[in-house]
Amino acid sequence: MAQQKGIIKLTGTIGDISFFKSADGYLAREKGGVEADKIAKDPAFQRTRENGAEFGRAGKAAKLLRSSFQQLLQNSTDRLSISRLVRLMMTVIKADLTSQRGLRNVIDGEAELLEKFEFNEAAKLNSSLFASYVPAIDRVTGKLSISLPPFVPGRLLVAPPGATHFRIISGGASVDFEANKFVSDVKTSDILVIGNDPTAVIDLVNEVDPNSTSPLFLALGIEFYQMVNGNNYPLKNGAFNPMAIVKVATP
């Protein structure tokens, strides 16, 4: 793969050379590979078809899970979180010990492997919040809760420069990967001062359908603000906001 140089940058195809723009700049590469029809029918490419089917299933599952937390992810994500989640979802699928190769799936895999997934590598929850918290999932009632005992934000919160305030956010989701649908709920604390006075107990309870037969996911995050003239402004479009899946419960 070659990088394009010069004033004029190309996109498209000329002969056997493809020109395109990527995160690494404008690149060029020679067209090649096996014809799609051969991959689809030739017995020699059976493994390729199986891998492709499972990769597609992982991508679809990752997109659905992200969609269930979309309200939170608007302010807490990095540009590579999608690809990282797809890779982890492939690990979940490969943990399926009952389905045939090519038919392995999330439901029969190990969705618990998604626990501790960080949506923002630039600001991880486990390196931003050092206060204790208790996540809990009650499948019968459909309640997914986070409880934080009183803590001193100035000591147990690693805030970015300029931050004066913060709030705790949580999201609960019931995700049906087979039907490609979800039920989710988001809760937030009040906006609190980053100082040396302890907070009150923070209890956030997210509610989804009771007695769900789908995997349940509980996410925890922090949003940072800067107060200017009595108004709180989010910091840098959420680039410093951590968010992670802290508990998973499967049927």
C-alpha cells in the first residue's frame, strides 16, 4: 500500500490501481484478490465463508449493542471503539462450544466477556474513578442498578484539566441479538462539584423488561463539565468522558 503525495489527491480506480482516503491519509493500492463468485461457491473457500459469516454476525451484534447505549456514547467514545468491540464480539462468538463452525453466535457464546469493555480508550473508567461502586442486575424485576457510597471527588476522581463539575451516568440494556432489537434505559446523577466535600450516596436504577430472556448489560460512565458564569459546559465534546460495561447477566 502506497501513500499519495503531491498537490492533487485522487479517489477512485484507474486501471488496476485503487485510490482512496483513510484515517492515515490518501493511499493507493493495486487491485487484486479472488473473485467473489469463487469465494461463494468453491469448496476450497469453505473456511473463508465460515469466517466471513461469523465476522458479519459479530459486526451486527456490536452495532446493536452500541445502538442500545447510543444516548451515552454521544459523549463517551473514541474513533476505534467500533473495531475494538467487533474484535471482542468475535471472541464471544468463538466461545460458542455447541454450534457448528460458521454458525457460532453471541447467544451460545460467552457474552460475559464483554464485561469491563471500555468505550473510550483515551479516558478509561478504571483509571478515572477510584471510588467504590456496586453494580447489580436483577433479571426478575428488570432492574440494573449502580450504587456509589459517599466519596470525595477531589481525591477519588481523576478529572481532566479545566473540569469543575461532573455527573455519574448509567445505562441498562436488554439486547436480543437474534431478533436484532433492544430495550434500554439511561439514568444520571445531579451535576456535582469536583471538590473536597464528600458526595451523598448515588443510586442509579435503570429499568428494562422484567423476566427478559436476553442478555442484560449495565454500563457506567462519567461526564465532565466546566462552570463558566454559572453555566456548565461539557469538556471538548466528551473526549475525556469514560464509559465501560461493568456487569453482564445472561439467561
